[in-house]
Amino acid sequence: MAQRLRVLGIVMIVLGVIFGFAGVYAFTQVQAGADSLQAFSEAQNVRLQYNENGELIDRGTTENAEAIYALVTETWGYPINDADLDPNDPLVNTDSEYMYQMGVIGYHILHGTQTVVLTESVEYEGETFAAGEYEVVVNEVGSDERVAAGLGGYWTDFDRMHPLEGPARSQAWSGTAHGLFGELGVGTVTANMLQLSTGIAAMIFGLGLTIILLGAGLIWIGSAKDDDDRPVKADTSPKPEPANA
């Protein structure tokens, strides 16, 4: 029995070492991905803006920054990690910063106006739009319910056949805007996956250490078992005669 425990312990130690190496390898691959993302962020050189008090600002005001923060965390439901918003490291290179920067673009698109010029009168669904210049407020486009909920102005809210909404949609949500959204979205997902992968690598390494400790424990138990199973020598020394009463 003791021998079997020792063999099992050795097998577990070998498996633990394999898991440990796998965890180290996984971490090196994650670190390579993190280095690549950092290099990509540095090449783009997109930076958040902070004032002298270390507060986020947008176009010179904290009010805009607070509105963008609310858009991301409340409307879009993304949990920004405030620790990532570091005025000493304004480079956009974490998932929270990528998502906030996406919020910057989205906020200004949604709260902007687009000028649409009709060169001639157009009739659409019984309504006539005379030739002239129109200002389309982006976040006021959409169903009454969505506009009331602060959700108006997104790509699907526009009627592309409408003489005003159609041109305004392509102007507001241009290919550049969609490209930036896609790029920042990839950055957010990549940063999130790197964090998750770091945790998985640590778990694999920790599992390897745990298996090694269990294997060492089995070997120790097996060795202790051998000591307990050794035959006890009989006491053959002469015993003193009982004293006569």
C-alpha cells in the first residue's frame, strides 16, 4: 500500500510540473499579446484629456466628460474601471479607456446636428419638404419612445428613404465613425481577453502547484506508513522477580 502511494505521488508531481510549465507558457503568450496591444496603442497615440486636478475633461469641460462617462456606464451598461483612468497615463491602452474613447465619439455624434440641403421640393409619405437647408438634430431622430428614453439618433433610428433622415444618417454615422467604433471595440475586447487569459494562466499554474503538493504529500504519507509497519521487537530482557510478601 505504501509503495502504491509513493508511485501515485510521483505521478501527480510529474503531472503538476506539466501543468506548471503550461501555465508559464500561457502567461508568456498572454504577455506577448499585451505587449502587442501596448505597441498598437502607442502607435495610434490616442490620449484622454485631464485637467490640472486630474479630472477627465472633454473639449475643455468636465461636464462633457461626465456625460460621456454616463453614456458608457449607464446607457451602454459598460463597467468602467476608474483605476484605469489615470491622468499620469493618458494613453488609451486598457479596456475601460478604449470603451470611454468610443463613448467620446458616440456622444458627439449623437449630440450633433447635420445640415441637409434639398435642391428641390420632395414629397414623402404625404409630407412635402420644400427646397432649402435643414438642420437635423441627431438624437431627436427615432421613435417617440426611444427619443424620450435618450436612445434616439443611432444608425437604425434613421429612415434611409426619408429626404432629411437618409442624408443625415450617412453624414452622422459615416464610414469613419463606424470604422472607429469597430477599431475601439476590438481594442476593448482584446484588452478584456488579455485580462481573462492572465487569470486562466495563473489558475493553470496554481493547479500545477497544488497537484505537486498533493503528490509530495502522498509520498510523505507512504514513507510514514513504512515506518509504522516495521515489526516491533519483542522485549526479551529478564523481568525482576516479584518481592515476597
